[in-house]
Amino acid sequence: MKNRKLLFALFALVAMLVLAACGGDDEAATTEAPAASTEAPPASTEAPPATTEAPAAPTTDVTVGLVFDIGGRGDQSFNDSAYAGLERAGTELGVKFTEASPNDDGSNRAELLQLAADSNPMVIAVGFLFEGDAAKTAAANAGSNFGVVDSAMLDFTKDPPAPYGDNVSGLVFAEHQGSFLVGAAAALKSTTGSIGFIGGVKGVGGLIEKFEAGYIAGAKAVNPDIKVVSEYITEAPDFDGFNAPDRAKDIALAMYEGGADIVYHAAGGSGAGLFEAAKTHSEASGTKVWGIGVDSDQYNTVDPAVKDYVLTSMLKRVDVAVFEIIKAKVDGTIAAGPTTYDLSVDGVGYATSGGFVDDIAPQLEEFKAKIISGEIEVPTDPAAA
């Protein structure tokens, strides 16, 4: 009996020890990190979505009426460059705008300018042919500012010359400087020692002659003995030369057949014919010839079938000038008189699209630096080139 009581006491003691041991395990478990904490955090712990809203589109009360040169938008050159500046102003400054194109003879320029001034505080005319009409329309519309591309808008009957009015601005370019660079490019790339120039219209205040003079001077700076053949499509007052691609093609083909292997045009919409001629002659002769564009980077604007014949383009940053005069109007800093866009402000230059002039870019940049410094003075008259 005593043994049974002793065994029962021992059994009870063991049971108590086991229970104590189990209790200790439970307490230790409560001090460990919960298993869930090692898993990915629930969705509610993720970073909240950004609350910053996109900046509001710019707004302004300034509206713009732009009137193109003859030929209108779609010329892949002068007018299209102006439109690019207008579009940029719409996007970056929030201006609203209208556009119009004159008829083929330009006889309704004054009417289009007045229509633009009727509903816009900023009117832009693309081309020197607007000078007279813009001066008169501006005088009758003091509440609007007028900017004219390719005219200084100065009254030279006054001494010294003065702006036609406080609301008239001119946007002018050093075309001869940019043309010098593409002339140098032509001479550096020519294998025949003969190159060409096609001007749209001769005798319009020496404007297109500036392109020719710079081109010849640049070519001769590289090769004094180079042959430069020049031809104009029409002479003032016939302005069809800016919109006659078929005639430009015929002239270019004759130049290529005469030995020129690179031809530069300053002929607006007529330039399309030059590049067609380069393709046609190259395929027929088996020898690659080139065209050089103007105003816009024409490698990016011509028909894809002819883009590989665009050696380079003389960039005339009409887009920049149009944007900047609109911005000045929006900012309240617009001023009367001319603003000149030259090499020093990248108002003119040369294009590198296609990579065809990459190998001669160092020489072109050296010429550019010398022009900006004044070491090279580029002529504006072909007779002095």
C-alpha cells in the first residue's frame, strides 16, 4: 500500500513537471516575432499614389493671326518653319492662333492682315513682300502688334531710318552667314570641282542674292578654283519662282548634266524639284549627286524617296523668330524695329541630319567660329564673293 502511494506521488510529480514545461514553451512563443511579420506587407502598407497633379496648361489672353507667304503651309521650307514656331507658341505659351494664305498673286495681302488685326493683338506676316501692306495696316490698328519676317520694317525715308510705328517689328536673318557654311560643305564634298545655286526670284531687295553670295564665298574659302553656276527661276516682279518645282527640277538637271555634283537652292517650295532632279540624275548616271536644302532641315521634310539626296540644309530659324516675338508679346517686352538672327545666336546654321556632313563638321565649326569672331566677314553681294 505504501508502495502504491509512493508510485502515485511520483506520477503526480512527473505530470506537474510536464505541465510546467509546456507552460514555459507557450510563454517563449509569445516573445518571438509573429510569422506573419516575415511576409510581404499587406497592400495597405504600400506607398500611397502620388497626389501631385500635372501642371495646368498655360493660358494667356494673347492670340495670334499669322499670314503665310505665297504658297502657304506645306512648302517644306519657309512657311512650314514659321508654322513650327506658331505651334510651339501654342503648346508652350498657351496662345490661340489662326492662319491664312494669300492668293497666288498676293493681291489680298492687305485684306488678310486687316482680318487678322480685327481679332488678334499679335499679327505675323511671313515674307518681305508684306512690308508695305503691314506698315499701312499697323498704322490703322494701333492696338495690335505686327511682326514681319524678312523685313527690318524701317522707314528709310527718315534720317536716320526709324520703325514704321511703335507697334511694328522686323525679323531679319544673316542668311549669307549660314549659306557660307553650306557653301564650304559643298566644296569639301564635291568630287567634280563644280557646284550650283538656284535662286527663287532675283531682284527683291537683294534678299536671295545674300544666299548666293554666302554660298559662293564659303565654297571659295575651301577651294578658290571651284566653279559655281548660278541661276534664278524668275525675276521680280514675277514671284512664281518660289513655287515652281518643275522649273527648278529642269534647271538642276541641266546643272548636274553640266558637271555640278552639288546644288543649293534658296527657292522656297520650288526646292522640291531640286531633290527630285538629284535622285533622277543619280539613278540615270550611276553617280551620286546632292541637293542642299534651305530654311528648314529638309532631310526631315522632303518626300522619303529623295531624303538620301539631301546633303545638308541651311537653317534659317524662322521658327525661333516667330516663337520669340510671340513670347515677347505675352511677356510685355515686345519692341519696335528689327531683330537680327545670325550665327552668334544660332539664328542661322547648317543641318546634320542623315550624317552626310559628320566627317567635315570640324571644318565647318571652325569657319563658324571665325565668322562669329569677325575674322571672316561674309559678303552679301555675289559680285563681292
